[in-house]
Amino acid sequence: MKDVNEINLEIERIHADIKLLEQSIDTIKNNHLAHIQDDVDRIQKIMWAIGFGVFTQFIIVIRDLII
């Protein structure tokens, strides 16, 4: 059976681990997610531009088939 000092040491170690996890979660939430959102926004703009180009080419093909 563990004595009180060993239990207190283990509790302190667990508290330290929890603090590190909280710090890591905060870093991910405030830093990495912002960069990921910027990348998603950039990709979304590129996809809209490509979609507009494809739609324009489709309209041109339809126009040429009609004429």
C-alpha cells in the first residue's frame, strides 16, 4: 500500500499532466485552428474560381452548339 507522500506525489504529477494537456489544447484552439481556417478559406476561393471557369466554358460550348 502506498503511503501519503507517494499518493501526494502522484496527485501532483497528474495535476502537471493536466496542465500540459490544457496548454496543448489552448495552443491548438487558438493557433492551429486559425491557420487551418485560413487554408480552408483559400481553397474555397480557388474552388469557386475553378467552378466559375468550368461553368463559363460550359456556357460557351452550349452557345456554340446552338449556333
